[in-house]
Amino acid sequence: MSVPVHIESLSKSFGKVHALENISLDIQKGELFGFIGPDGAGKTTLFRILCSLMLADQGEVTINHIDVVKGYKKIRQIIGYMPGRFSLYMDLSVEENLAFYARIFHTSIEENYDIIRDIYEQIAPFKKRRAGDLSGGMKQKLALSCALIHNPALLILDEPTTGVDAVSRKEFWDMLKKMQQTGITILVSTPYMDEAALCDRVALMQSGKLLSMDTPTQIVNDFPGNLLSIKAKGMYPLLHDLDGFEGANSVYRFGETIHLATKMNTNLMEQKLFPFLEGKGYQEIEIIEKQANIEDCFLALMEGKTGS
Amino acid sequence: MSQQDAIIQVKDLVKKFGDFVANDHLNFDVYRGEIFGFLGANGAGKTTTMKILSGLSRPTSGKVIVAGIDVNLHPEKVKRKIGYMSQLFSLYNDLTVKENFRFYGGIYGLSAKKIREQTRYYLEKLDMISFENMLLKNIPLGWKQKLAFSVANLHHPDIIFLDEPTGGVDPITRRQFWELIYEASNQGTTVFVTTHYMDEAEYCERVCIMSEGKIEALDTPKALKEQFQAKNMNDVFLKIARNVE
């Protein structure tokens, strides 16, 4: 079973800080939907409101057409929530944590074992160990098992991969993809831009605002202008030399290359750039036209917002 | 580079917790002024090594020289030579920006005048003068991290240790933070940094990758990519982690 989520004109402030500003979006049944943004984007606040743990100042949210404020008791039965920080009892064993969550929801591990089997089997050899003594990756698997044990129709995961290494992150996403096959709706938030590509649709968020919302492919297609990936010997001075080059809208480092965004024709740009860089004495110059990735788009959207 | 240029020398470092070997015969040097990336999966033993290098934890066996000081013999002396910042803890939320500078400057024994000068220098550089009387808890994370980096540099340490300094920081601020790292490195400070962002691994001069308490690879990003026939550092990391399992 899975459910749709409807969010309309949602706002929430803490004193002077606008944690959420007029957010509206719809999530379809069975979607794997990502909220992508840095700390302070409003992801956690949004999830807390969705889970009926916090009241919005304005706007409304329905899950499966049930209002999360008026129908909070029903809502809590159908969602599984894995918060960013706390969800496990460190003094209880692996098995005890799971049994505890099962009983809260009036069910048992046995009754819903099929749902968590794939994930739980990986940590079952350690079921007598205290949760506090598990590695980060194992804690995450246990927390996910606990969020799933009552067979929720909507799974809400708040930054499950923050502080997790690249290998475990990949494993976690493989797990989510597999879980999605069972038909459950999944909402997941992350500060890692590269994880956007793994979602059906994403919302890019920054400082309480929605910068963009679409499929990852469409967001990338909507990148304003063209992108050149540039490499040469001496990357640090290169960044400063490219910054301010005529026709360059933005210049950012991306790993071993520099991405230069431009509104100009890329061939024309290349023809101007080569002699410019050679004139500056650069060697082993490489300029390739490249498709923007989600992080390029996020940077462009951020610049649009600040007006710089 | 020659042996004299090694500001950190680690020889046969072993650290055990009971039967568990967190650091298993580590051998490596870090050169003066370089940006040294220290990577590894969660639980690989990175934090253990960093604690030993910064004088917070003693090795079970082996020799560790940091800025000319044997950390086993003089852990307190090491602390004066290094700066440290992490994502989890760096500055006090209930103090203002200025108070944080004063507090850390005092800990490192700087004069009141020197602290005032340095505070002004860094706040001007970060374009944050107007924030000096603001409580730290009211400052956005990315700015906080840039402040924390400046505070960790207050006493002009030989080496600065950065433990996941950019986790959760927005993509623009993340790049600004690396500008600060380059600047410090250009001025001769050695930067020892951990990160989970693999694009940042490319920004390091050399990268050390740990797995299960051992060093699996140590070289320039370029050489590592050739060695593992990988197109980027993310691939290098995935290949190493998979081979170990």
C-alpha cells in the first residue's frame, strides 16, 4: 500500500527565522521523492510537520487525504519516520529496540518480518548487541528496520546518509530502491547533491524556500546556459583567472575540473579561452563541453536567489 | 620531498582497544604546507589516528612525531602547535562571535591586544564585522564553519586538523571554505582534513585512504586514479572498499 502527500502554502517561523516559506507540492503514490538542500534549508522542519510532531504557522498538509493536524492519530499509524538524530535506544539491544517499536504499533516482529527481512538479516547476527555498540552503518539499518516494522504506507527519512561514507551511502540507496518496489511512498532528505539523481523527483531547497521541483533529468535540462569543464596545470590560480573572464556567468571548482557556466555558444567560448589561457602560460589545457549536474543547477539557482 | 620536510611522521603506529585493533601498523609522513586528505569508511580508524596525532590519545606502540614533538612523551606540547576543528564541535553557541575569539585566544595564551587585532583581521576577511556581537547560535552553519576555521588558526599553528569541516554546508559556502584552506596552505600551514565529499578529495595534494585500521592507499589523486584505473576519486574509494570486503 502507498499514499499520496499534499502540501499547500506551508509556512513556519522560529522567531525571525523563516524555516519554511510558502511551500506547496504534491507527492504521488509510490514515489521516491528527495528533498535536497544544505543545513538550514527547512527539510527537518517540513518532515516534523508532515509527521504531526510540529504545527505549521500557515498552510495545510494531507497524507492520503487525511489532514495531519485533525487526523494525527490516523497519520501516525500509516507513516514510518526515521529522524536525523535520535531514534534508537542505545541501552537496548538490537532485538529489544525492534521489539519495542513493534509493540508501540500493536504488532510483532514475526507478523511483519517479510517487510524488513532483507535489511534486518544483515544485522541479525548482532541482535544481542547493544545499539550503542553498533557501527554507524549498522545503526542506520536498525533504525530503518524500526521505522518499517509496522508496515507503513509512507516512509519519511531525515538525512539518513549524512556523515555516512561513500560506500555505505551507495548501499543505503540500493536498499531504498528495492524497498520502493514494494509500492511504499518514500520521502528522503539529503545534503548530498549527487543523491538527487537516484530519486524519481526532487525538491531543491535553500533557506526555507523551494528553488526548484522536478525530475532530476528535467532539472538538469533546465540549466540556464551552457557548461564547460576546464582543466590545466595549476588549478588554484586557474580558478581566479577564469573568474571574471568575459562571458563567464559563474566559475566553480568541481573535483579535478572547473565548471564555467556561460550564456554564450560553447564553440565560440572555447575559441576565446584557449588563447587566453595559453597567453597566461597554462599548460595541458583541456576544455570540454559538459552537461550540468544537479550541483551545477543548485549553484545557479542559489545565485539567482541572491541576485549576484 | 625530502625527509626534513615531514611535519608529521608516523612509524609503525598501533592502537588497540582491548582485542580490537583500531590502527594496525600505520606508516606515513605528512609534508610541511601540504593539504593532506584522510579518507576512509566509517569505523576505518580515522578518528583514532587523528586523536593520537593531536595528543588526545596515546598509541599502544609505535612512534609519532608532530611538529618535531614526540606525542607519546609530550602530548601537551603538541596541542600548542596544532589547531583543530570539527563539524560536531568547534565554537560555543552561547558566546558571541567576539567572545569565542577571546576565549580561544586566551586558551592559546595570546595577549589581549593580539586577540583584538586577530579578531578584526579575520572578521574583515570574512566580511563579518557586523556579526561580532551576535550569539553564535544565531549564525548560519556555513558561516559558523568559516569562523571556526579562523578561530582554529588564531595562534598560527603549524598544522590544522579539520574533521569533516564541510558536512551539511551549502555548495557555495563549501567552495568558499576550500578557498580558506588553500590560503592557509599557501601561507605554510599544513592542513590535515577528513571528508565524505569525494570531489573534495580531488582538492588535496595527497590522499590517504584507510580501511579496517590499515592504510590501503596513499598518493596524489592523479596517481591513485591511474593506479586504480578510476575516472574520479569516488571510483577509487569504491574500488578500495569493495576489494577489502
